[in-house]
Amino acid sequence: MKFVHEVARKVPVFADVDVLVVGGGPSGLAASIACAREGVSTLLVERYGCFGGVISQVGIEGFAWYRHDQTVEAGGLSFEFQDLAKAVGGSAKEPQSNSEALDAEMFKYVADKMIREAGVRPLLHCFAVEAIVENNVLKGIITESKSGRLAILAKRVIDCTGDGDIAALAGAPFTKREKLSCVTPVFHCRGIDGKRFQKYIDQDLKPTYGDWKGDWAMTTNGKEDDMFSPYLVKPFIDAIRDGMLKKAANIDYGGSYSTVSPEGDVTQFNAVFISGIDGTNVEDLTNAEIQGREAVVNTIAVLREYVPGFENARLRNFGMTIGVRESRQIEGYYRMTGEDVMNQGRFEDSIGIFPEFIDGNGVLWIPTTGRYFQIPYRAILPQTIDNLLVAGRCISGDIMAHSAFRNMGCCVVTGQGAGVAAAISVRDDVPTSEVNIAKVQEALERQNVRVF
Ligand SMILES: Cc1cc2nc3c(=O)[nH]c(=O)nc-3n(C[C@H](O)[C@H](O)[C@H](O)COP(=O)(O)OP(=O)(O)OC[C@H]3O[C@@H](n4cnc5c(N)ncnc54)[C@H](O)[C@@H]3O)c2cc1C
């Protein structure tokens, strides 16, 4: 590869704050709101024009599709997001659980409202591109936007970019698997005859989680096998058999949808899986977007041909970006394991709990039993770089732990924990590596989080 040298230049300081949160997905929203509520100045930077991350940018609505009568959860901001979405008409009954599916579009407004009310300073259309590090301490970031290159200085930084961009830029250690989880172009359809479609699902197909063991080759622990799941794979198997659908080697078809509206929308088709894509490689992302859109058009053609009620279906919209499930995992002072999430891990430095819900790496467990695990503060604390915390799907853990903590509800738990910890470390004037965890836990409990 050829290189050029960038010319050194003076960069204006746009802001100097107590806490900077980079990335406005489930973890970044929670981190910034929790932090601002602790009374420190908080700036939230996001590269796109809306907050919400995978919810509003990819179109994922199943925030708590795991929820059943016995499910035990942390509460806190994750419940607040869902309650506000419902109150403003931004959700609908989720078909497979006790929860509400978020309306991915309305969630943009929900997120705006929550950060405004918490007193978080928002900055959209602003991409973090450099970390400012002195003696292994993170001092801020450099951003690119329509305003050019701007610096933002902060006493503490929380990396909620999903990909661990800030940690990587700062030189903190991370891992990235050779064979990453598939990426998905999520889409929404309109023009469906909802009654005919529902009859097909309820009376003909009767899909269950047990079906995930087929094409998706998922292992369950048995208790979920007969439970209903809005899962469509048969039409794609039939279309491939009939020669209607030509399958590229790196794409699998078939998957779930979220809601069926009275107006004839069927939302959040999570039914195209593209392998071999690294979400931190710009050329891979480009290929996935273009290949993904073509696959979506093919998918809709299959649905029109094989699924009753879809004869006149049309594309309502693509998600505004490809959905990336996995990229970097930071190396924290504790690396969560499959053993922790499958065997109710308990930690003295817990910052919150998450039900025993595992969805990924070939395993599906639905939390119908009341079992749950705790998340240690050390898993969001990167090695070697101080005053940096990481929350969301890129915290420290192996692939099986990732299959649990990547879920949005858990990203909110780690975000809220990081936000409160950053605020307390500022208030007490101690680095994030030395924050008083008992104080963090007390503050989280005041914010209605179940810590143990
Ligand atoms: C296709 C798909 C389906 C899924 N289905 C479900 C589901 O049904 N239920 C569930 O609970 N979870 C689901 N997940 C997982 C879940 O959505 C994600 O793991 C979760 O959203 C991660 O949250 P996060 O806050 O870590 O990151 P994200 O939600 O990815 O948010 C990161 C934010 O940071 C911004 N950002 C990134 N880099 C920069 C930068 N350098 N500078 C500024 N901003 C930046 C992004 O634009 C984004 O807004 C799914 C994921 C995918 C991809």
C-alpha cells in the first residue's frame, strides 16, 4: 500500500466537557443520559443525522423480544426508552413476547426527546476520526464534519461506537475474529394483506423457535422449541428449489420480521445474511450495501410469489445502513465468557444485570426461567488507556458472551453503567481505573437499575 503524509495543522477546539460520549446507539444514549443526570456536562457525538444506532439506522425494532413472564431485568433506562416510545405512539405489540416493538422511525424522535430532557448536549453529523492521548490517558478526540476538523476535549470519554473506534484509535488492545458474524440489510415492506398473511402464519406455517435449528442451525436448550417465532424460511427454500432464487455463495436467505400493521406494513425483515464482511473495512461495507440491496429486491420477489398476503407487497424502505453484528471487542480488565452468561455469572463490581438471553454464534436461549447474569465494571474498562470507558456490543468478552451482551437491552445496561461511572470519576477527580465502585452501584440503584 502507498502512503502520504498528512500536513500537521492547528485544529480548533469545539468543546471542552466533563464527559464525551461517542456514538448515539442504545449504549451511547444510555451513557449520555445517565451521565448528564449525575450533574456533569455531557456531549454526545454521532456520525449520522439521528440518534438510535441500530434501532433507527438499521431498522431493528425488537428491543426486548426475549421478554416473558419470568424474565428478570435491570430496568433503568431500557424501560424508560420503551415507556416513552409507547407513550408517543412509537411502538406496537411485539408478536412473540410480552414487550413492545419500537417503531424504528419514531425512535429518532424518542431519542431526541430523552437526551434533550436530560440536558445532554447533542452533536449530529460528526464523525470521530482521531483520539488525543497523552501518557496513556485519553484527553479527547478529533472529529470530521461539514464544519471541517474539530477537536473535542473531555475529562472522560465513553466509546459507544459499536466498533470500538475510539479505543482502537487510542491504541487500547482489542480482538477481532477472523470469521465475523454475518451482516444484514434490514428492510420494511408495505402493501400486504395483513389478514391473509396472519392466517398463513397462524394456521399453515405455525413457525416456532424450534425451526431455527433447521436452516439457521441454532442450538436451543429445548424449552423454547415450541414457542411461537415470527420466522420465515420455507418460502426461500422453495424458491431456491424452484430455481427462482439464485443464491450467491456468501448470502443466506430466510429470517424474522417484527410487526404486521393494520395499514399493511410488515416491518423489520431480518432475512438476508451476508458473510465475509468486516464492518471496520470501508470496501467491505460498500460491497455489503450494494449486494445487500440487490438481495433485498430478490427477497421481496420471493415473498410476493410464495407468501399469501404478499402478492402486492412493495419495498417501504431499506435501513439507512447495513447492520453489523460484530467487529472489535476491547480487551478489558475482565473478559466475559460464555460460562458467565450461561451460568449466572456474579461479580462484586457488577454494574447491572441481564437475563439469560443468548442469540448468536449458533445458540438461542430465551429467558423464560428467571435466570440472569451480572456484568462487571472491569469488562467496560479497557486495558492500558485511562479515562476511557467502552459500552455496548464491543465490551470485553468472548463470542458466546457477545451473543448475550450485544443485545440492545444489555447495551443499555453497560451504557448506563459507563455513564454513571464516568460522572462519578469526574466528580471525585479520580481516573476511571480507580473509581469507587460502591458509589457507582449506589448511583445506579438511585437511577432504578438492578445491580445485583
Ligand atoms: C441486523 C441486526 C439485527 C439485530 N437484531 C437485534 C434484536 O432483534 N434485538 C436486539 O436486542 N439486538 C439486535 N441486534 C443487536 C443490537 O442491535 C446491537 O448489538 C446494538 O444496537 C449495539 O448497540 P451499540 O450502542 O453498541 O451500537 P450501535 O447500535 O451500533 O450504535 C453505535 C452508534 O455509534 C455511531 N458511530 C459509530 N462510529 C462512530 C464514529 N467513529 N464517530 C461517531 N459516531 C459513530 C453509529 O452511527 C451508531 O449510531 C441486531 C443487530 C443487527 C446488526
